Amino acid sequence: MMKAKKHILRLIGILIAMPLWADAKPGEQEYQAYCLACHGDKGQGGVNFSAPPLAESAWVQGEAERAIKVVLNGLKGNIEVDGHVYTALMMPPQGAVLSDKQIADILSYVRTSWGNKSGKVKPAAVAKVRKEIDGIEPFYEASELLKQHPLPKVETALRGLLVETYLGEWNKLPDFSKLKSEGLEEEHSNIISFRNISHRKNFGLVWTGQFENRKRGGHKFILQADDGAKLIINGKEVAKIDGIGDMKRVARAEHWLKKGLHDIRVEYFQKGGDRGISLYWEGPNNSKGGFLTDKVKDIAPVHEPIVLKPPGSEAFIYRNFIEGVSPRAIAVGYPGGKSIAFSQDDCTMVLMWKSGFIDAGLHWTGRGKGFTKPVGEGLVSLSSGSAFGLDVNFLRMEHDEHRYPTFVYQAGDYTIEDKPLPSENGIKRVLKIHAQKAGKLIYPLNAAALETIAIECEGKAKLKESAIEMTLKSGVNTYTINYIYK
Ligand code: HEC
């Protein structure tokens, strides 16, 4: 029982979100099923930096190949997105479960939502990349992918930006003019950032350059810093945050500027803890401005709980990492409230439960940190280890018109089509096993599961102890296994 419990705990990490799908944009529904859990309902990224944002991420802008490759083949390795470096994370490859059209729809949705303004993606573009990378090992290294597809340059209003580094321990902004800098460097990106700064504590930075102003009039500036920072334009102090503290401290200022180039100077110091600076501007009468800094998000975003409701007549499919178990798993919620989870690594149905509502709020407020509870009853851990105890290889997932999936995989010499369906009182699982010759297969179950469910087999299959024994003839063998709540 202990083992079963642990297994369930590890598995519930995969279960989450199904917001209402009314009036969805193309690709939105798929985004919610395949990306939302990690990247957030508004592409804002995961809680506690568990996944980077897609909203305004340079990774999804410009040429589409970069993002197509990420989705097809997965991603790992340190990655910087929107001013934050994410370490020790992995994104599972989804090329095997998503069609070219699905990927094109999802990326089109992502590239045109939440402030992203890139072009739509055609299924043919996905097909082309899929062909090109056919047969490569899963998981791109972020750094390797960047070499193939450098990020598009972000345009800021800054020109000729230089940065000077100072070392020292301060509790307030020092008078940098009296200090000797460690070095001067050009910021080719024209963005105020820590991209090339390896110091974490006891240092100061001074950025100097020009601010190109296209509209005469009053400009708004919003400065936030951890620890202190000061904005100086044409030699005049415009905004300042001083002393030790976090990014929640905000200095707002209005400053009148005529059209053209203005000298800008931003001073910054950091003692210990998190480092961060954010500087945003807006033109006259709320006309467009933008960030002059990388948007530093060292404050974990707070999310409203998402109340989940399985949709009416179709299954919903949801996938996510299962911490400590498998980076690849798929959860399916069927109309009527029955749900299952299928492991792509073990090629087996690992979990079932009923009245399948899910409390995604746990996930989003960070209380559960990536783990969320299926809300319902009858959570049963069905198996451990691979299907039939054989070497398995997940091939693909197919959908019928209700979006009910069929999982297709190889187990030993057998090709298996595995289709779970909701039944009155549980799950009815139809297995089609393609065999080259006659034989026998044993499908192990968790003994503990049999306390909650009864197994009834149709076809040449029968329950023996806590395993299902199947007799095969050469050709296609069909078995139906009913998992019935007692
Ligand atoms: C299981 C969690 C998970 C799922 C599901 C997931 N991602 Fe990711 N994604 C990540 C993680 C983690 C990274 C960062 C990988 C790294 O550290 O190198 C990432 C990185 C990315 C990146 C590059 C960085 C960025 O933020 O722009 C893109 C683009 C992306 N994912 C798109 C998608 C899309 C589209 C989907 C849905 C088809 C999706 N992801 C599903 C976890 C996930």
C-alpha cells in the first residue's frame, strides 16, 4: 500500500487545467491542453519559475523554426527568458503526440496572444522542420538551439549603451563619480540588463548612452530596483530608489523631453540577495513606450486559482511532467467524469479516478509547487513498471471524433493500440495487439488496486492473481478489460 501511495503522489503532478472552451481561438484549446500547465493560462510562465513565460518571450518571436523545434523535440539546459535564467528544467518533446496542424495552431495562437506580435505558423512549416530533424535524439540544448536560431533583436529607445562595473559594499547608492570602475563595456543589445554581469553581490553598475525620443512632451518613467537605482536624464535626476530592498519599491516620474537624442544615465547598486532592475517608459499622452531593461521577474507572480470544469462531449487531454517518475505522461478526462493517466515512458495506464474535477488553484498559488490534486474520488494506481514488463516504445497518440485518444506503442515484438473509454462504472479499455506469432502475455497490475476496483476481461484474457493473462494468436487480437469500481 505504501508503494501505491507514493506512486499516486508522484503521479498526481500531471493533473490540472481545463478551463471553459467557449469561443476559443484556433489553437487556444490545444494550448490549454498541451502547454498551459507549465506555461500558464496567459503564457506568463510557471509559479516559482518552474517554466519560462511564452508571453513576450523572444524565443517565440521572429522565425518560427526555433519554437517548432522546441515543441517537436523538447528542450533542456539553462535558458534565459525575459531576464530570468532558468536552470535544471526540461520541457518534454511533443512531436509524437501532436500533429503538424496542432503544432501550427498552437504556435500561431502563442505568437499572436498576450502581447506577442509575430506571424502565424503553417502546418507545412512544421512538416518541413519535422522532416529535417527526423531521427535526432530528444531534447535540444537551449544554447545549441540559439546557435541555430539566434533571438531577434529587441528594439529599445536606447542608443550606444555602455556599462561600467564597480565593486564595493554599500547600503546606499554611492557617488560613482568618485569611484574607479573595474571596466567599461558596450551593451550591444541596447538593453539595460545583467546578461553579461556575473557578480551577484557587492557591486555597482552605471549605464550611459542616449535615449531617442520621437515625440515631444511629458514622458513617464517607472523604475524598480533591488537594491538601489537612479535614473538621470540630461544630467538631471529623474527617479531614484535608494537603500537596501526589493523590487516591490517603485519610483514613478514625469519628465518633459523634446524630440531627439538625450543623454541617459542609470546607476545601480546591489548588496546581497536578489538583484534586479526594471525601467519602463511611456510617451506623451500614454503613447507607446517600452522597457529599457530586461523585464526582471524576481517576484513570483501570483495567480488566481483556476476553476476547472471538464468540457461537455469531448475528452480533455492534458500532459505534464511527473516529478520523479517520468517527464512524459498524458492525462485524459472523459465526459461523465472518469479520468485516466497514461505514462508514455512505461506505455501503460497508470492511474484512474472518477468525478474528475481538478483543483488547479493548488498549482497556481504555488502551495503545491507543481503538484495538484485530482478533485474527485476513487483515485487508483493501476500499475507500476512497463506494460507487460517488456521493453516499450511509445509511437503515437491518435484521436477519434470525441478526442478520445488511442495510445499506440511497441512492447517487445508486439504493436499495441490501447484505447481507454469511459464506462458506466469505471473505465473500459480496448487493447488491440498485433502479434507475429501465437503466444502469451502477462499484464501486471498493482495488487492494491484490486481493493477498489474489480477487473473483468473479454476476449482471450483472464485475471490471475494480480495480473491479466492474455492468450494470443498470430495477427490482431482484441481484448476488452473493464475496470469497475466496487
Ligand atoms: C511539462 C511542462 C511543459 C509543457 C507541457 C510545455 N513546456 Fe515549454 N518549456 C518548459 C520548460 C521547463 C522550458 C524551459 C526548458 C529549459 O530549461 O531549457 C520550456 C521552454 C519552452 C520554450 C522556449 C522558452 C520560452 O519561454 O519561450 C517554448 C517556445 C516553449 N516551451 C513552448 C511550449 C509550447 C508551445 C508548449 C505546448 C505545446 C509547451 N511549451 C509545453 C516546460 C513545458
